[in-house]
Amino acid sequence: MDLSYYPGCTLKTKAKGLEDSAVASMDALGIRLVEIERWNCCGTVYSLAEDDLAHHLAPVRNLIRVKEQGSDRVGTLCSFCYHTLKRANLLMRNDGEKRQTLNDFMEEEVDYNGEVEVVHLLEVLRDDVGWENIAAKVRVPLQGLKVAPYYGCTLLRPQEVAIDQVERPTILHQLLETLGAEAVDFPHATECCGSFQIVGNPDFITQCAWEILSSALRRGAEALVLTCPLCHFNLSQRQSELMQRYSDFQGLPILYFSQLLAIALGIESKVCHFESGYGDPLSLLKSKNLVS
């Protein structure tokens, strides 16, 4: 099965571990991710201003690229990319006046009316592959590994783009348990990491990181598992400061869900790029005899 795939900018630079492990894992599960041609930045943040149509051009152009590829479905990995593409797609489906304005402005492009379905790769794993089929492909069960699934904001808010129950999501829990890990529930699993406040208010991000990470640690988590490169950055980069502020804070490794999927499927750990992660996740996995 082929699935059109939108990578986004960060997965080609800082988040190679997310992309490379996902591509290898999906291939092992029988799904080939076909990167769309001539993609551009999704715009990162979905504009909420009623008269700011220009910010919707970037995500809509990517959806047109999918249509040109002859596909009616596109998968994403980055939570921000998913959120922005999904909401722009709903705008083009549901708002005829704005759809007409955007199509008229992009006169060099084919008209787009929301024909493409935008999905996150977690949805593909749940709905297309299925947990039972994934379990059957596991070669290295993640037994003895206690991980906290962290969802953040953009996969679950607002309701119309949520990939799971908004208040109590389980999709990451189910994947991790399918792989043999123990999913540690903790009350800050859907709290915002602070997002782009890292630029103007890094102290606020430090406080957010402390609340999220300490919450997971109190529940016995040995690592935090997530889907978003910005969450990964915020929750990783503030840990050295937290160690200075709080003498009892020892740090928590941060992992992408696709990295654990790859390890469980028996794929070589080099595709995970653990060297670019925080908290030495490779040592943690070695201590559990999950990688050599």
C-alpha cells in the first residue's frame, strides 16, 4: 500500500529520528510513504484571524500537490504540520467564499475544494494497519520499559481535528502497549509545552517543562514519548536548567513514538538517530536489552 506523505521542514533537519524511523517502520508494516513533490513549509501555525487568508496559501498548496500526485489521502508525522494541513483542508471544504478567494488568488494552480483527507501516522497505524497486525510483527518486545505517552495540544485540539478523545486520548497508550512497553498514565499528558513561547518567554517554557516532566517522573516513567518536534525541543532543551533549579530532578529521556516502533520491529537502531535525542535514550534502551 502506498500513502502520500508530507514530511515538513523540521523532519529534514532537527527531527530526522522521527522521519527515518517512521519511514523504515511503515515499510516493514507494508506501507510505503511516498513523499509528495514540490512540497513547501506548511506555515506551521494555523491563522485564526478571519481576514488573514494569505497564511492559508502554504498548507493549501501542499494539498494541491497531493491532488496532483493522484492521491486523495496524505499522511503526516509532525503534529503541527498535521494540525495546520487538517484545519486548512476543512476551511477549503466548508467555507465556499474563502475557498473561492484562495483558488482565484492561486490562479496558476488547479482549483482545490478539500478533496484530500489529512491523517496523522498514528491514525494509519490504528485504523489501517491495526494493533493486532503490528503486534504480530514485533520482533523485540519493549518489555520492562515504562514510558509516559505525551500528546500535547495540536493532535487533540480543536475537536474537529482531534485524532482521539480530546480529554482522555488512548492512541499512543495503545501503540506502546502493543509494542510491549508499559504506558504510564500521568495527568499532564495533554498539557501544552508552551509552544512558540520559547522565543519570547523561555522562563515560561521552563515552568511548563518542569510540570510535565516531573509529573511523568512521579508516576514512574523512564522516558517520555511524543510526536511533535517542537514539544521535543521544549521538553529537552530546558532540562539542564531544571537540573540546576531542582536538585532532585535527574532528567528524563525524550523519544519519538516512531523510534520505539522501529526498535520493536527489529529495525537497526541507526535509523532512529538517537545521538540527536536528549537524555541518552540509547543507554536506557541498552539497559533494557532492547538494542545491542
